[in-house]
Amino acid sequence: MRELVELIAKALVDNPDQVEVNMVEGEKSVILELKVAPEDMGKVIGKQGRIAKAIRTLVKAAALKEGKKVVVEIL
């Protein structure tokens, strides 16, 4: 899941070298923290949060196979 978020984010931004994904794992949940350059924040969030919502939907679908709850935070 971490690689999926990183791959999507790098494809969207102008500075792919500044994309960083941290994974905080709990017993039943996983938090993925996505950090991008400040000027790329709008590209990752999208108009009215549509791109961010799409990223979260894809990650949740991938997480269903593992039986875990995943939360994607954009920092």
C-alpha cells in the first residue's frame, strides 16, 4: 500500500524526489502519511479534494485484501 501511494503521488507532482510516505502500523489499522513539496500540495489534493479522495479509495480497496483499515493523511 505504501508503494501504491508513493507511485501515484510521484506521477502527480512536479517534484517527485520530495515525495515521502511514512507508514505507522497498528494492530488493525495502518496510517500512511504522505508528504509532498508545498507547491505540489494542490496537485495531490485536487479540486474539492477529488484526487485525494480517489487516492484514499484505491488504498482502501487494496487494504481490503489484507483485512486492515487504512487512513491516508496528506501533510
